[in-house]
Amino acid sequence: MAAAQRGVWTGTQLRWLLAEKAGLELSAASVSALFTKQPSQVKLSTLTALCTALDCAPGDLLVLGSTAPAMAPVPPEAGVQPAATGSTAPRTRSLPPL
């Protein structure tokens, strides 16, 4: 959507912008994948280059919606009783030291 708002309608146009404005050379296949499907991951350097080439912010390129996997509820740990309402007792184990 950010590309279309800036008049970029083809992978060739995007490849040219990435090379000219951001100094990033992507293969035709990589650019095509960005245009035709929702990638499961994008390198931060590629995201930065896309934002530079399209003169936009990351939020203009990333869309969170119903395609994001839903988080399943986490079952309580065996033997750990939930804290009573109003209690200051911890409900879970502490994190290990860093």
C-alpha cells in the first residue's frame, strides 16, 4: 500500500528505488515476493531500506491483523496455586539472573 501511494506499481520500480535511494540491491524474486505475498520475516536492514526508498515509516509498511497467529492461553504450572484476590504473594516463579 505504501508503494502504491507513492506511484510504485511494479517490482522493477521498487528495485530501482531501493538501489538509488537506499543502496540496496535485491533480486527480482525477493522484490516480487514482497509485492505478491506477506513475508513471514523481513531483515531490519531491508525494512530500513524500504522506508528510505519509499519515504515512509515502518508502521506504513507493517499491518497487524487477523493473519497474526492467536496466542493460546497458557495453562497454570503444576503445583502453583493462583494468588488470592488482594494478596501480594507472587503467582509465578521469578526469572533467572542475567
